[in-house]
Amino acid sequence: FKFCLQYTRKAEFRKLCDNLRMHLGQIQRHHNQSTAINLNNPESQSMHLETRLVQLDSAISMELWQ
């Protein structure tokens, strides 16, 4: 996110957000596999929330809150 903010790269920021959304969807779809990430783990939730808050702050700074 820092790169996108520093160089005002709105298209790349949107692609990055789409990638994060797609990866989360894949994690949710494949939750029953033995190697799946446990989204109920407090550490996973904390990391996900921190990432989303940084993403939101970056979007607000770039005026992309639509």
C-alpha cells in the first residue's frame, strides 16, 4: 500500500485490493482442506483486520472510498 500511496498509483491499488479480496475468497472456499488457513484463529483475525485497516486508510488518503 505504501508504494501506491507514495506514487499515487490508483490502478495498482485497485488491483491489489482485488487480489486480497480474491485470496480471502479462496481461503473461505477451501476451508475444509488439511492445509487451510484457520480464519477463526485470533492471530489470523488480527492480521486480517490490521491489513484491512491499512487498506482503508490508504483508500481514504487516495480518495478511493467508493
